[in-house]
Amino acid sequence: MGVLIDLLTLENFRKRPMMYTAHREFDHIATWLRGFQHAQLLLDQPDELEGFKEWLQIKFEGPGNTDWAGIIEDRFRGDDEAILVELFEALDEFLRYRDEVGINQIIDEHEAYEIRRYGKINSSRLKRR
């Protein structure tokens, strides 16, 4: 695993995200994580969360016009601690699934989801065709 996944799966980060991000609110923590993710991409590091947004879209029937944080926040409105718990649970489930089936299977499932929902591949940033 890479630095971002190591951080997101670190028990101390999960219990005390404010120590790392200086915020308690989900939207601030999500912005911090997006910045971290974007910085890795700018440094030509692999996207450690590749497929997470698409997997969440399928799992929660989420829209294609938002990112992973938007899907989580929309699905689990409420207090920030509860949203973070849901984020970490969803992330753990995603990582297990991605390890089990691979990213290509997630891409195929996402394409099928979009065809079912929109009648075409609409928003997939994972398009291979």
C-alpha cells in the first residue's frame, strides 16, 4: 500500500483525524484528503483510491457528477463523526473488494452500472474504450 492508504487505514488517524488535518468536520477532512490525493498524482504517484468513487456509485446508487466524498456525505448525512465512521467502513470494504477482484472488474461493473442507469457510459473516468 501507499502513503495515502496507509494513513487512511491507520487507527490513530481514524480516531483522531484532527491531529493530522486540523479539522473535525467531514468536509474539511475530505478536502484535506483530496489535496493529499491530488498531490500524489502531481508527483506521478499512482492513484491509491482508483475505483473508489466508481465502486461507491455502484454500491449506493450514487450520481456520477460528484467525487467519493460527495457520495459519502450525501448518503450519510448527519454528524461528522458518523460520516467518518461510514467512510472508513466503506473504504475497508472497497479495499478488500479491489484486492479480491481487481480494478478491471470494478471498471467493468461501473460501465455496466452507467449503461443501466444512463443508457451509455456517461461519467466514467475509468473508460477504457
